[in-house]
Amino acid sequence: MASDTSTHWSVYFVRMRSNRLYCGITTDVERRFKQHCTGTGAKALKGQGPLVLAWFHPAGNDRSIASKLEYSLKQISKAQKEALICGEIALKEVISQEYYAQITRAN
């Protein structure tokens, strides 16, 4: 199946009641967050509310690139995620330069 290059993807963090962070990708952050809040989103977030949309960032127009970025963000430490959310560090400081270049080219 070919990638849809006309769709703009975003990566996001949702904070759960327990202060854990959930990372995901979507083409519509607002719609997806509403799905999570109403229990029709990811199974991992059901019963974990109240939920807070903690952070999101454009991830290009290719689902493959967005998925790679999501995976990269899931690999960093909680401290790095918190620093990213607070703006203490930039996205390019926590992911590979290759992914960062792909994202910035696509946006």
C-alpha cells in the first residue's frame, strides 16, 4: 500500500491521571484526543482519565515517517519526554538527525 503524501501527520503525548505518558500519531490531534477522552481511542487509555493533551508536533506527510518518530519518542526516557513537553529541549535533541531531517523536509 502506498503512503498518502497529501495527509499531514502529528505525533503527540497524552498525560494520564497516573502521570504516565502515552505517545501516538494521528492526522487530526483534536479529533484523536476527543476519542481518547470518550473511551473510543486507544485501549491503553481507557479508564486512565482525566487525560491531558501534553504535547504535539507535526510529523510530516508520510505515515511511515510519523511512525518512526513515534517509535523514537517511545524509546527516550521519561525525563527527556518531560523536558520536551516543557520546552527545555528541542525535538532534534532527542531523535536521530535522519528522522529530524525527514520531518523538517516534509513540513
